[in-house]
Amino acid sequence: MPQTNRENGVSPGRIAPADVQANFSDLHPEYDDHEALVAADRCYFCHDAPCMTACPTSIDIPLFIRQIATGTPEAAAKTILDQNILGGMCARVCPTETLCEEVCVREVAEGKPVEIGRLQRYATDTLMAAGKHPFTRADATGKKVAVVGAGPAGLACAHRLAMLGHDVVVFEARVKGGGLNEFGIAAYKTTNDFAQKELDWLLSIGGIEIRYEQALGQSVTLDGLQDDFDAVFLGMGLSAVNALRLEGEDKDNVSPAVDFIADLRQADDLTTLPVGRRVVVIGGGMTAIDAGVQAKLLGAEDVTIVYRRGQEAMAASKFEQDLARQKGVRLICNATPVGIEGNGSLRAVTFAYTETRDGKLVTLDETFTLPADQLFKAIGQKLGDMPDALALDGGKIAVDAAQKTNLAHVWAGGDCASGGDDLTVTAVAEGRDAAMDIHATLTGAS
Amino acid sequence: MADLTSNFLGIKSPNPFWLASAPPTDKEYNVRRAFEAGWGGVVWKTLGAEGPPIVNVNGPRYGAIHGADRRLLGLNNIELITDRPLEVNLEEMTRVKKDYPDRALIASVMVPCEEDEWKRIIPRIAETGCDGFELNFGCPHGMAERGMGSAVGQVPEYIEMVTRWCKEATDLPVIVKLTPNITSILNPAQAAKDGGADAVSLINTINSITNVDLDLMAPEPTIDGKGTHGGYCGPAVKPIALNMVAEIARNPGTHGLPISGIGGVTTWRDAAEFMALGAGNVQVCTAAMTYGFKVVQEMISGLSQWMDEKGYTSIDEVVGRAVPNVTDWQYLNLNHVTKARIDQEACIKCGRCYAACEDTSHQAISMSDDRVFDVKDDECVACNLCVNVCPVEGCITMETIAPGAVDERTGKVVEKEYANWTTHPNNPTATAAE
């Protein structure tokens, strides 16, 4: 893609609008009917299938693939959604290469797994395109549950509770629902406003009210929710960003990667979104990759992701790392930032090499400097301020196996809660499981 | 390099691959293309009596069964015999034979079951220069309703009678094409032989309904809301055809009667299998209809390579080679004991063998927590189901237990001597072993 704008600093329109559009098209295009049948036929219908065990939501993958193969993708979708109501989004964003597809026997045998994610998308898209919602609500229980956060955990919890007959009010801090599905995932993974469409589809079960711009600790308090509702589920995610703790972090064009990703997702026109000519991303997770790759796709001339430990320690999967390299992003490992340079605006970032000695990261004397117009910090997020009464574990809300917190009638799940990976699919599983425990508690079944 | 030249009933062709009487051989245009592509011979699409031409339906004529990726596994048709005037076909056959003297050209014939009809048309067709005749006693649809095709093939007396008429009407070789829509293939084959047939060809198509349109609630192919049974062919019918060929080849009364093998021949290997069971050559239709005439080139190169590898120098060395090994169940060696063996290196841990054995067989495969699958010799009856359902070729095999070793399932020492059901103590009609 030819560079049209080599201006230093941060500015929009670095490449032609058509190139931007092409760059942000679907990473994994949807299957047509025949492709889906051919892909489905590769499934061996394994006994006690490893893929199913690897799925945090335990979707019966061999069954749904067989349902696709026999021409009933709607039934396949029901199989998926029974376990994971956000199966449509998970089909797009799950790191399948480290979950179901990693353990697919055909991956083990041939290095070419059944494309479970794309098949799941085919099934769920087929059902959603038909405008069908395959779940109905049970008789009303008269119980009211508050859900904090309209992200994957909150929505999964709310849907399951509504299905079981409870009335649900979701308190969402932002102006839109979806959580990281809406604000936090690379645009090429979920195109065509899918997060909002899925949200609308999910809500069509009824019995769920979402109240926007209602942040916990501001418009609503946990005490108040406990008073007004029979149960509370906390699924507000991680609202704060870790700092580099370096001088110069307040310079212009130094910002959290999550903000850049959210801006990108919310932009009506990507060609008007400014990006640096030379971009540096600090971090080694999915957020770092999503920010780096998207900066490159927007037209940044030079993008470098710098991670302080070795490549093997990167949280981003091999697939994501390869994707970044394939898009022209440079990955530097074993280097940590030691200086942010520039006069008002960012000009360069200086790094020191690192080494791991006896499991401890040691910063070496040797340094190098990368010229940079824009710096994204992607070194992790953390929980926002929580009520003192809520017990924490490792910086997250402590929960037991049933997602219960230390407070009576308060459950939590998703990224804000302890346990599990910070993945959409894990959040869905936790929200769903919390709903089942809330239901059991409210109906006296346990 | 192996000699693929075929001499079937004295009819010579450069290879044993003939196109069967069917749509691919209905016209001069198609047949010329077939010969250019390398086919050794063709059986021209069945000719009928002179008079108003046959009428075909104007809706779909074919139905199909598909495997993965729409691989065509079975095809059925309701097309009748040639619907072109007899004279046109005869002229075209004459021209083609003249231009391709080294290829076999056989005339397939089907006329009403009357002596003068057959005796009038046979000499007339012979004037084309054709190399022989094939009597179509096989087609199970349409023409059978009019007392022809399989309606004749299902009555051995008619087969014998018509065959005799034709033999009286010509000196050229007469092949009788048999229908599989009968209880035993031996009776029609014997009748053909008794009537003086030079050979039989089989199988013709099998009566079938391939699919039901669940919206129309009508069988496919559907003509204006209705459907009828058609003739089934293609890879799916090969096992049925192989058995019928083998039955004729090993039956004392019909052993030695030349056979032209038909039924799902798709690759060189299929052809070799038919020939091993006694077919002197093979006829192909569905493979050509699916992939075009070019497929014969793979059949030729594959058969040639395999024969070279095995040291066979001519087709005759292959024909009938497996026939002595086709026997009755009662003669199978009950002292031959095998056990399934799973190659753990090749195993991809899908667990299909376990599910198949545990749910539907003898609970003879164990599964560990880390998905290692092992055969329990004390339960394994060597049914072979695990071998068949395993997606990895060669991963599960059957190991023969050496005589002297103990079969853990029965606790008995495996005996060296051959022993079958006829002498087994559990057999009430057992004859005492000598």
C-alpha cells in the first residue's frame, strides 16, 4: 500500500481511503454454504472430543459441526448458544489457535485443524440472519437481579437470568453496551457493527433493561444495588490502565492502547482517524498486537511492538504474533522502556535490553532509541476502585467456583473477577455460571 | 512395460477399458472424442427396433448420492435406450468403426421378445462392421414396463431363448448383459451360457430411488411432482457388482464363461479388482460422466504401473487370479485368530475406535485419561470395525496370533491346523474330521 502522507507527528489519511477500507475488512471472511459443508466434513466427530474440553464454555463442537454437515446450521447455532450466548462474537475473536483448534486431532495429525471458529460463525450468523432467537423465558420468578457492566460477562449472565424467568437491570458505565466486544477488539475481527447487532439480538429474549452511563461508585453504589435487588452480578471489567512510571509519560501522543482501539472501533470514518508516522507499542499481549496491527493498517509507516521479556513469554498467541509480522509490524523482545523523549510532543522512546536471570528480569546497560510520533501503552489493565467491603485476590474481585464474592448475594465474573483467562469466552462462561448459581440461590434450589 | 492389449472373445482393443452402453456412447461425436481420449472400446448406446424413435422425459433424468465435497458416489437414471433413429445410429457406427479399426465397437441391442424382431435387426446392425453384440437384458426402468430390458433378464428362460436367436442370426460374438435385480445372478448367467452366449457383462443398473424431495414429498429425479425408480450405478454399486462377478467366476456351471465387468469402475484399481475376480475387461460409464473421457488416461497408466510392479506382463495373467480365494463362509479357517493393534505413533486420538467398540461392539478398547487407546486382547473378537472407522489409514491393523500362543479371549491355544465350520463340534451337521 503506497504511503501518501509521510508527515511526522500524528495525522490522518496516511494511505488511500480504499486501502484503509481493504485493510479493515474481515480477517476471516465468512464461509459460503459449500465451504462450510467441506469444512464441516473434515470433523471426525471425536469421542469425548478434545476441542469440547478445551472450550471454556464447553460447546458441543462435534455435534454442532455435524449439524452443519447435515444441512441444519440453525440447529448447530442452538447447540452453540445453549452454552455460549455470545457464540457469534466468540467465533470471531476467540484465540481458537490456543483453545479448540489447538487440540483438534487434525491439528495434531496434520497441522491443519478443523476451522471450528469459522464454522461456529457460519452457524450463528445463519441463525441471526434469519432473525431468530431460539430461547424463550421461563415463567416469571418475581426476582430482580442487577448486573453491573454490559460486557460479555454481564450480558451472558443477564441473558441466562432472563431465560430463567428473572427480571434483569444492567448498569453500564458507557453510552453503549458490549464492553470489550464493542470497544476493545481489533476492528478487522468484528466488522459491520456486529457487537451491537449481537447485543440487540441477545436482548430480544426480553426481560433485560440496560441503563447506560451508570458507573458503579458514581451513579450507583453496590450498597444501593444490594438494597434494591435480590442479587447483584459484577461484570464491569478492568477500567484502569497500568502506567509505565516513566518521566514524560504525560507528553502528547502517549496514550493507553485500549483508548486507541476504542477510538478506532467508534470512528465513523477510519480515514479521518489520526495515526503516527512512527508508532511504538509497549506490551506483549493481545492489546499490544491489536493496537500495533491497526496502527499499521491505518497507514503508520513504521510500527514496533516492544516487549520486556522473551517471545515465549508473550501473552499474545503465536497466530497473533505471526499476524503482526505479516502485516509489517516489527516485534522486539527483551527490551524495557527507560526514557520518553520529546519537547512537548513525543519524539523518541529509549529502551534498555533485558535478560532473565534465575527467573528475574534484569535491565542491562545497553540501550537503543526508536524514533516515535506516537506511543501506545499496552502493559495491562487493572480493576477500578471497588467498595472496601469487597474482598480482592491478586488485584481482582475474589470469587469462588460458583462466581460468588465474599458479600452475600453478590457474584462477579469476567475480567474483573479472579480466576480464568481474560478472554471473551471465559467471561461468557463465568457470567453464565454465575447466573445458574444466582438462580439456584434465589429459587432455593441450593 | 506391461502389455495392456485386450483380446476379449477375439475382439481386440488397445486396452481393457471400454465405455459401457449409456449416454456417453449415444452419438458419433461422443464416441470419436472417447477414442481420441484413449478408450479401448465402446458399447454403443442401446439400439431399438426400427420405427418411431423412443421418447425420453423432458425433465431431469438423473439423481445422485454425494459424499464429502459433493463427490459423486452414486448416480441413478431414468433415461431410455437411444432416442435417435436406428438408421442414423447405424450410419454413424459404420463411419466410426472405419476410422478407428483398432478399437472395439460393440452394438447394444434391445427389441421386443419376438424371434423375427431379433433376427431382423442383428444382421442389419452387423453391416456397420461392429465387432460384436451386447444384448441389453438389464435396464430396470421404462423399457422393462414394455417387456424388455430387465423384464427379460429376470426370466432365465427368456434369456436363453433370445440369446439362442441372436447366436443363430450372427457369427459375431454375443455378450449378454445381466440385471442385478434378481435373487441369484447364477441363474441368468447359466441361462445365457446355455443359450450360447460368448460372454456375460454385469452388472446393469440397480433399481433405486436416490432421494426424496422433502418439500415436494416426491422421489428424485422429480418430473412434475412425481418420480419413478431408476437404475443405480457409480462407485456405490461396486461391491455388489464385484460379488456377482465373483459368483459367476467361481460357480462350477459358469466358471470360464468370459465376463465383462461393469459397476462403479472409477480408477485403475477398481478395474484390477474386477479382473482379479474374473472379468476379462471392464466397462465404465459413471466415472466418464463425472469427470469426462480423460479419466481413462489414469486408468491406463495406473494399471500399467501396478502390473509392472507386480511383474504381470499381460492382462490374461491378472484375470481370475483372485477367484480361487473366494469361498463360502463355511470353509473359512476358524483357527485363524487375529487381534487389533493400534499404532500409537500414528494414532491421532480421535477416539472413534473406542466409541465404535464400546457402543456397538465388544468393549475391547480401553481409553486412558490422556486419551491413549489400547486393545484388550481378552475382549477383542477381531471384528475389524475399529480398522474401518479409524480415519488414519494403517493406524489400526489386525495381527495374526501365531499358532501355539494363547488367545486371551477364549483362553485356548491357537491351533496350527486349518479347521472350518463343517467340522466344528458346535455344528449339528458336522462331518467328523478325518
